[in-house]
Amino acid sequence: MNDTATGGTPDDDTPSEGTLELEDRTPAPQAGDTDDSSDTGDAGDAGDADESDEADEADEAGVTFADLDLRPELLGALSALGYEEPTPIQREAIPPVLDGRDLVGQAATGTGKTAAFALPILTRITGHGKGENPKALVLTPTRELAVQVSEAMHRYGSDLGTRVLPIYGGQPIGRQLKALERGVDVVIATPGRALDHLSRGTLSLGELSMVVLDEADEMLDMGFAEDIEAIFAEMPAERQTMLFSATMPPRINGLIKQYLTDPARISVGRERTSGGAESPITQTAYVVPRGHKPAALGRVLDVESPAAAIVFCRTRDEVDSLTETLNGRGYRAEPLHGGMNQLQRDRVVERLRGSSADLVVATDVAARGLDIDQLTHVVNYNVPSAPESYTHRIGRVGRAGREGTAITLAEPREHRMLKTIERVTGHKIAVKKLPTIADLRAQRLEQTRASLTEALQDTSDLDRFRSVVEPLADEYDVVEIALAAVKLAHEAGGTVTEEEEIPEVKAWPPADGKRGGKRDGAPGGGRGPKGGRAVGPGMTRLFVGVGRTSGVRPQDLVGAIAGESRLRGRDIGAIDIADRFSLVDVPSGAADDVIAALKGTSIKGRKATVRRERYQKK
């Protein structure tokens, strides 16, 4: 925060014109507090460090919301919602924010970070009168997350009368204009829509005192860096800034240096269970040849039997095709991608929440911001192109101590990226053999056995079937009757009809460490196969002369193309990144425009040659 470089409170108790006076919430000194460590006796003795740490942990474990100096109205709302003890991110973030400090919080999805900034915002801005312009702004990468944050603030501040407004694309702008004219206290916005209102003159940030960048890494990945810069240019210099991010790539450090002053820094993993272990997310990978992925996914889902799952794909075409395949297999699957309007997307999410759908097959962008409590499984149909993407995807399961499962289908050539993800996230991904047809049949028999066992727990409803069994018992052996009944029950639940043989990948990674084929012997070394993947209908493949050795990621290529040309990010097709170049599929009608727009443009600090790929495999 620009006005609290030291001490954590404003330098001047008198508010300057156009800014909001914030309460000084620096805690009063407690009895025995002193700045002189020499007065604490043995407290500074290194021998007591472990004992002190244990005491601190015990103190933290007993902290309640009532200990965090929140407004009484918020405590009442939290109690009504059933919240008693803060999560680690809430416990560590709320005090410095209430003290007026800028804050950097690294926290995974599902750790309670929304309340970590929402509660102190509601505490600090309340009681200073109702003006027309917002006192706090929360920027989120997606409309779904904007709605979720807004709903949370409404729940927490139900007794405060705080006026909270979400503004995002896909919603009638007239409704937003009317609310802004009436006056709001907190705006939760996507960067694009916030910038739209600023350019229209319908949103003023002149009285802003608090701002939050939520899921900052996601916003940068989606190409919002310039929008964020333009929005911050409209804010007062004297403000309090908070940044939350699941990952901390170098670009995030750039944001911190540019917009935050002497921030408190907090890094919190997932909430731990009472036994001290992290909320368990079982992370598994299966190695599958590309052409057998649909069948492989079906087998895995049949064995896992998820209550609710999201399957992530790279493109909308892949989403539509896989959804159709899964529905043909008997699952209730719904697609979710950028080609759908907001109403359609909301309906898909509600079907999954309401258990009228088992699976949502989605692209990354369409699924960003989704928060579904009952989600048990996340499936990566392909290995994510960056560890950050993997982290965000699997963060949707394993919340609040519940178990969750993350499954990745990896092609043999993708072992290096899987190892990179393991290294960056610090978690081992167990590589398992794909379930066989025999495994599926055994699973189905086990399900039948479990159903029969459950039925035998209560025999009061079985008497009405005696008239069927007793006459049969005069003609057949009782065991044979039972076997016939089990057969009928088993077949009524469906049978395994798939007989497709999926070849087993013998070595993972290959024993000689090579990726095989011509790519290792290609000029330049490690360049990757040219044109190995077919180009989709209506698409043209472009060669871009920067690759993995330049630190290029798919989002860098999408950002460069969407930023320099008239092409939208969602219109860009598949992307393959080799060591020294990349291949990007774009709509054929826009290929020449993209080539012209990228001429002379730097990507990751390097000017890249851009041309049509010479070999276009259809």
C-alpha cells in the first residue's frame, strides 16, 4: 500500500480529498509487550525455539473469527453460515489487511482465499457513508469467479447493507449501468468489462481505497496484462493492494513490484486435516497411445465411477467429439467451451451441481472460475502444457478435507512435461497400467455384490418375493436360483461390451531416454515431428520460430496472436511447442493476417519468423 510503507497504518489521520478514510486497526500493545528483546529473559534462547514454535501452532489452531477484529455483523453472518474457525490463509491474511498493509497471498483454489480478502474489505469500508463511487475493486479473470466472489460478499455482508456489484461480459450492460448510477461500495469485475466501463465514463475509481487482483496468474495467462495496467492508471496513488495467486511465475513478481508497496507475503497450501496431512488428492497418470484415448478414458471412468467430474480438453472440437463419445458410452456428459453463450454455460454447471449430469467436458478457458463442491474427479485428457494449468485444474477437487482424484492421460511423447509438472508442483504423479477389460468385468461384479449386500442388510421388504422363490426351490437347487438372480441383477446394471484392445506402452519413459522416430535425428536436435498431427478442417498451420528453449508457452503464443491480430484467443486451434519452434493452427481465412500482424513482433523477447508450415497434413 502506497501510504503505509512502515507501521501498517496511514501516515496521516486526515483523509486527503477523494480518498476514503480508513480506520486505524493497529492492535493496542498487550501487557508485557516490548521492543527490546533483552527484556524477555530466556525467550531469545535458541534452545527454546522448538517449544515456542509448538506454542505458536497451538495458538493458531485455537484462533476463531472473533479473534480477528472483524465487525460484529460479519461474525454474526459467519456464525449463521456455520463458519467458526478461519482457514490458514484467512488466519494469516486478515490481520495485515486490517492493519492497512499491501498483501501477496499464494494459495491454491479451495483454501478460502475469497473470505481472506472479502472480510477485511467489508470491515474497513463499512461506516464511512454511502457514496456513488466504489471504495473497493476486485479484479477476477472470469465472469464465473466474479459472480462467486460477489455472492460470497453478499452472504458475509448481509447485515451491513454493503452494495456489491459484479460486472462482466455476457450480462446485459443496462443492468450494470443502472446499478452504477445508484452507487456501489464494492465492484467485482473482469478486466475487460471494467475497462469498458472506464472508457464509457460509467465507472469511476477516484475514491478507491482497496483493490484485489484475484487469481493473478490466470489473468496474465489470459492476456489481461495491458488491461490491468490501464485500470491501475485510473486509481488513486494512495490505496491498499492485495494480490492472490496459486502460482508465482516471474511475471507475477513484475506485477508485485509495479503495484504493491512493502507487502506482507503469505504462502499457504491446502487446508490440512486434523491429522496434519494435506487434503488428499490422488494424482495418477495412464500412458495411452493417441488413437486409443477415447476408449482409455471410458475404461478409467468405468473403474473410477466418479460422482461428478470435469474432463479437460485442448479445443472445442475435441470437447464436442469426446462428449458425444461419452454419452454413447452411457454417461450423462455435457460440453463446456467458448463457443457457448453464458446462459448455456450456466445451465451446464447447474446440471452438474444438480446431479442431472455426471461429467462436464471442458476447455480450460470455459472452466475457469468454476466452483463445484461435489466434484470428485478432474481428468486431463491431455497433459497440460504448463504446470500452472495443472495446478489450477486439480485445485477443483480435494477441498475442505474431502478426498479428490486427479487423472491424466499421457501420450508416450509427453513424459518430459509430466516430469516437469512433478518437479514444479512437488508432488509425485503415479503412473499406472490402464485397466483391462477383465478389470472392468471384475469392477462390475463387485458393484453387483455391493448392491446385493446392501439389499440383505434389510430383509423386511423381501417377503413379497417368497411366492417366486419357494416354488422354484421345489424344482432347482437354491444356489442355482441365487446364481440366476445375481445374473439378472448384474445384467440389469449393464455389461461391459467394449472389446477394443489398447496396446500397452512398454517403457515410460523409453529406456534409452530418446523420444524415438526421426525427431531425435532431425537437424537442430530435438525439434519435434513436422506435421505429425493432422490439421483440422478450415484451419492452417503456422510455423513460429520460437520454442521451448526460449521459454515459450501456449499462452504466450495465444497472447501474441490475439494481441497483434484481429483473431480472438478462442479461435486459435491446437498448439505444439518443440525446442526451437512452435506450430499453431489458425483459421485459414485469417492465416495471412496473422503472419502480417506478427511480422517484427517479439515473443518472449525474441523476434520470430512466422510463415505457413510447409507440410500441412490433412
